[in-house]
Amino acid sequence: MASNKKWLYMGIGVIIGLILLSVNAWVALAVIVLAIAVPTGAYMMLDPSQRRRAREIRRRRQLGR
């Protein structure tokens, strides 16, 4: 998943969670936790070599190569 999309989905989940806070606090908390946990879980499921490659790609993007 592209880095920008990952942050977009996480942000949308948190915003929806905050909107649901006025309806039900437990549902809102669950949505916020899922919005943060899903991208983190996807990253943790990668092999060490895939994580290393993802870090290298991220670093190259930051350096502008």
C-alpha cells in the first residue's frame, strides 16, 4: 500500500471515530483503534527482508532520489 494511502485511510478512520464519539464512545474508540492497528498489523506481517526494502524505499523518497 502506498504511504500516502496508508495515512489517508488512517486519517479517515480517526475522523469517523471522532464523529461517532457523539453517538457512542465505545464504537468510536473501536474505529480509532482499528484505523491505527490495520496499517501497523500489515507492516508487522512483512518478512524482515520486505521491511528492510520498505525502509530503503521510504528513505530514498525522503532524500529525493
